Amino acid sequence: MNRKISSLFFAFLFVFISSLASAQHESEGEKSAEKVENKEAKDGFNATTMIMEHIGDSNEWHLWTTKDDSGEEHHVSIPLPVIIKDNEGWHTFLSSSIAHGHEHDGYTLEHGQVVSTKGVEKATLFSIISGKQKSNEVFFDLSVTKNAASMFLSVLFMAVVFIGMARNYKKSQLPKGIGKFMEPVIVFIRDEVAIPNIGSVKYKRYMPYLLTAFFFIWINNLFGLIPFFPFGANLTGNIAITAVLAIITLLITLFSANKDYWKHIFMPPVPILLYPIMVPIEIIGIFTKPFALMMRLFANVTAGHIMILAIVSLIFIFKTPLLGFASVPLALFVSVLELLVAALQAYIFTVLSALFIGIAVAEHEHEHGHEEHAH
């Protein structure tokens, strides 16, 4: 029962916190993307704009674009719920109400992002904390974006798969259906990741988180490689998502840490004269570990998407179909390689999380005592 509660808690934490953090990241990231687009020529194919639109988040799920006989573009998109809180109260409507230049309740859609037509800025987390923005002078965007919708989809998929596996195990110890594929992966995470890094005594406590993190990252990596609705969102390539995952690993590490861990941080085994140097380094090391987790996952996943899109864009940049004989096979090769990267990045994140947790819960004094007793 405790494991079920822990798994549900982590799943809810991923969805809720990541949705809020995603709004912060996109509100700042889209500003730079807009500047790049404005500087580039509007005529012809714009590879930068195309790539940024595909790897970025938006308040609508764009499907395709068509052109009529006059050359006018028509965008086909699936609207997503827009939820806004400002001085006038709550505003809820579909993004289709503000798409293509339309205005509703003082808001419109520009480059897939909700903006105020009254000049009101969108609230960002760090600007509110630092005091650059006042809560009564901004609007809070709590909309369900493409990344948030994709995250809900992946969590629902995971719930269906693992609840179905749990029900099958109640009837028989032999796995059935997709459980035949999932069980070896779960056993691998237990035997090759959790136990070696955390220990055979304490690993069970952290298995719900490690499994949730692994499958959450892996499944969303795979969903991001499928180029059609309802997939194709660059969820794990969103630094807000990877930041939340890394922060959860940090919090679990800190709250699980024993006295040996904190003693090593504030009283490292070096001469006392080196404490002014070593203690700050150890404290900085606490935060550099989750920072590395965040950046590694974000950079590798985003780089893969950009590579595939850039290779395909060469056909339209040079305006020759002959280039397709080289770019299409190369893009296909990179796509197949990304299937390996999808699992590899999930594995690396899980291994490092288990390693950091294992370092925090290791009882060094007890181990030395056992060694001396054995001698």
C-alpha cells in the first residue's frame, strides 16, 4: 500500500510542479525565439523558426499548414484549454478563441503563446520572487500547454500499463501481455541500479521513485520521437521538466541523508585549516549534482530533435529534392539512434539519482566498524 501511495505521489508531483515550472521556462524562452524570428527574413522557408516551433511549447497543438491558390497559409491546430488569472478574475476558454489574431477577454495568441492585448506582462516565477514584477500588475498563465497535455497523456499511459500489470500479478505470478516486456526492465533497475548504488537493505524505500523517474523519462522520450498527434512534444527537452526531476532527486537525497553525509559535508576528513576551502566546495557540490542531471537530460534530448529537424530542413533550404537521397536516410539513421538515446538518458538519470541517494544514506562508520570487527 505504501508503495502505491509513493508512486501516485511522485506521478502527481511530476505533473503538477512541472506544469507550473513549464510556464516559467516558456515565458522566457519564447521571447528569445521571437527575437530570432523577427531578425530573419519572412519570405521563403525559415529553418530556425520551424525548429524552434517544433521543440518549443505552445498553447495549441499544431498539426499541419496548408496553402491555398493565393499562397495564403492556413494552420490546422487542436485547441488547448487556456486558464488565466489576472486582476479581473479567472478567464477560461479554448486557445481557438484567440488564434489567428482573434482577441478574447483582452488576450490573444502570438507564435503559439498567450499574450495580453492590454500590455500586461505574463508573470514569471523568478521575477515575482526577485520583486521585478508585482502580483497585482501581471497575469498568471496556468493553461494546459502542449507539453502539459503530453505529460498527462504519458502519466495516463503509465497508469494503465502498471495498474494492469498489478492486477495480473494478483491472479498469477507469471507476467502477461506487456508485463512480459516490463518485468525484465523493472528487475534490471532493481538489481543493476538500486541495489548496487543504495544497498540491499535500504533500496526498497527508493524503488517507487527510481522506477517512476525511469519510465517517465523513457516513455516521454519515445513519445517525443513519434511525429504525429498526440505525440511529438519535446517534453523531456524542456529544461523546466528536467529541472523539476532534478530537484525531486535533490530533495529526496537531502531528506534521506544521515549524519555521516552531513559530517562529510561540514567536517570533511581533511586538516582543519582546509575547512574554509573544502566546506564551500562540498556545499556547492550538493547543487552541482542535480544541475548536471538537469542539463544532461535537457541537452541530449533537445540536441537529438534539432539534429533531425536540421537535416530534413536541408531539402527546403537548398530547394532541391535530390538532397533528399542523402538527408532522409541520415535523418532516419539519427532517429533510430535516438531510440537508443531515449533509453540511455532514462537509464543515466536513474543511475545517477540512485548513486546520489546511495551516497547520502551510506553509513560509513558502521561499515568501518564491521571491517575492524572482521579483522
